[in-house]
Amino acid sequence: MAKNTMTFTDNRNGKAYEYNIIDGTRGPSVVDISTFYKDYYKTKHSYIFKDHNF
């Protein structure tokens, strides 16, 4: 059975981000990108937090 997701790939570094597809009762299906910024920012800036304990 196919997953109900969409994968975005950053072509600069090859990292992939997977997001759910939401099916509504009316209108087209949409991609839930509510965590996109958090996922991208955490990956892009993870070196900042590497040597720190928070």
C-alpha cells in the first residue's frame, strides 16, 4: 500500500523531508507543511547546537 505522503528533496545536499498529504471532504488534497520551517531550520543550523548543552 502506498504511503499518503510527499517528499521534498533539497538538491543542494540531498536531504529529504517527508510530509503528510491531507485529504479533505471538498476540494483538492493538500500537503501538510506545518513543520517545514522547523525541519529545515533544525537540519540547516544543527552545527550551532552540536557542541552546546541546552
